[in-house]
Amino acid sequence: MSEEIKKIEPPIKIWAPSTKEDWDITLGMQEISIKTFSHRILDHLRF
């Protein structure tokens, strides 16, 4: 039972930011990927 939970649970602990700098980098990367993603959607909607 406990092994089943481990498989379903996302491996957040592996890349969880530990310092404030790590948080800034992680959030910045997410912001960039969200922006690129939305730009791609907008490009598709234009055509």
C-alpha cells in the first residue's frame, strides 16, 4: 500500500528549491515556460 502511494506522489522533493535563490530560479523558469506556452497558443489562434 505504501509503495502504491510513492508511485502516485509526484517527486517534488527531488527538485524542491531549498534557498530563496533556488526559488527565484524555479519560479522564473516556470514563468518563462508559461509565457512561451501562451505565445505558441496565440500563434496557433492567429492562423
